[in-house]
Amino acid sequence: MSFLTLQNISKRYGQVAAVEDFNLSVEKGEFVSFLGPSGCGKTTTLQMIAGFEEPTTGTIHIDGSDMTHVAPNARDIGIVFQSYALFPHMTVTENVGFGLEMRGINKPERDQRVTETLELVRLAEFADRYPKALSGGQRQRVALARAIVIKPQLLLLDEPLSALDAKIRESMQVELRNIQHTVGVTTILVTHDQAEAMAMSDRIAVMNMGRMAQLGEPFEIYENPGDSFTSNFLGTTNLFPGKVIAVNGDEVSVDCSGTEVRVQGKSQTGAELSVAIRPEKIGLVEPGSGFFDARVRTRIFLGTSWAYQMDSDLGAFNVTLQNTGHLVAGEGEMVGISWQADAVRLLGAG
């Protein structure tokens, strides 16, 4: 039996469905992210797991027990909020130990667990400081320590890194994931950041308009998105609308704005769909030697890579090339466009 099970969960506010027919099973110790744009239902789903919202329909089971109508404080859950919600008048030690004190844990055990947890999150030397004397990343670690010191059976993270700047956020992704591995607590993360979800998760539940669009391991979803929404949201992709003009076994020929694109896949003649390819899967070759030619509209240097925007008969599209230390093509130049046969995907409207 899975550790956390959401079965046919829905949440409606009048005639508006915030979450609709959501099903998910999470194994003990697993790290799962709810990924999607604002308003897709990911935070509402998290709040139902926490007990802050009650499902309109469906059931929630944690470790075999029905928690659908159980109060939040009886669910044995640790939560880290976007705002951290630290007590400004308490030191780091007092903030982290507050939950233990409320649970009646005696002082010797409380002190030991707080000390161990502060060492785990690398904040032992800041034990006597107040939140105002800490950086954003340090405050985030205090909030995490406060959540895990109670040894919850489930950890919920509600956009915990969104208030941090980009460089600190990247380092905290690795640190938080390492802490989760060490503690072994089952974790649910809510985020709108696809890079964050891919870096930290065992599996990702991509959400759209209150429903799960796709569930799977980060690599699998990125490489094989089920629809155009998932392909676009989980990274950058180029979508070329087209119509299937021929099917030859496992090869499909698609007419994209007058240009024939051949794709490995299954479809039917006459089907309207999109051809999708990631920018980093595209190569530049000599004009006339690729599948079609394109003109470089813009070229931007990003350090480790070059970002190109191209114009072609198929329309505008993006290309990302690894920086090899050599210039490839400049703005205004014509180039040929090439890719490996298995780099292209056929997608529905999504």
C-alpha cells in the first residue's frame, strides 16, 4: 500500500472547480512535486493534504489511515511556507523547538533534537540569533528545521524557495534535497519553477486547470511529454502545427506550413497535431544541407551556451547550442537546421 493516497479528490468553490478528479499514490520516502502555473490547483491540493481545506469529493489516506476529515494538528505533518512564518521575537533555537514544546516534549530531549537538527541544516552557529539577523537562505533553513525536528511522517513544502535570489535558490535546491534524503521523510513540493521540480523530485505531477496533465520521473516527462501544455511548461520547446500527409510504418510525414517534417511515431493521415522539438536538440549545419534553412534573428551569449532565435518558413523557433569556445553563426546569417530522428515528438493540442 502506498504511504500517501489521494483518490478522486475534487475541490469546488460554488461552480468553480479548483481541483477535479485528482488521483495520486506516493511511496514512503518519495519526493513528489506539484508543478504548474498559478491557478492550476497545486496549492489547493497541498492544503487538502494538510487539512486546511476539506475535499468536496474523494479521500486522503496517510500511512493506511483515512485523514480526509482529520484536523491539521492530528495529521503529523511538517509544513514549510513561502513566507517561512518564523516568530521574530524568538531565537533560532526557540523557533525550531516551538513545535516540540507544544507537543509536550521534555526539555532535555527537546534540546537534543533541536541541536541535532540545527547541525543537519548547518545552522548550529546561529542558534542564538533572531530571524532579522539571518539571510533569506538561513531563514529558509530555520523554517525547514522547525518542520523536520518534530519528525513528521509527511513534509509539505509550499513554494519554499521562491523568495530567494536565483543563485541561492539553486544551492538550496541541492541542500534541501540532501536533507530530505538524510531524514527520509515523504515530501510533497508545490512549485511553478520547472527547473526546481526537475532538480529535486523523484516524480513530478504536472497540473493544468485543476487536473493532472502528466505524472512521471523528471527525465521521462521532459523527453516524452504527453501534450503541448506539458512540453511547453516543463522546459522550452518548439511547436510546429501541422497536418499528417503520409504514414509509412513508424514514420509520419507532417506538413508544417508547407515544409515536410518526418517524425518517428504513430498517427493517421489527415490528423492535425504539432511537431515538437527541444531547442537543445537542434543543430546548425551549412545552408542547404539540413532539413530546411533558417535565418538567425538574434544570438545571445549565456556563458555555458548560446541562445538563438531563428526565422524560417515554419515560423520563428529557438535553438540552444553548447558553448564550445568557438563562434558558430552570427545574426542575419543563413544556416541549415538539423536534428536526430528520435529528437522530434508528435503532440496533440494539449
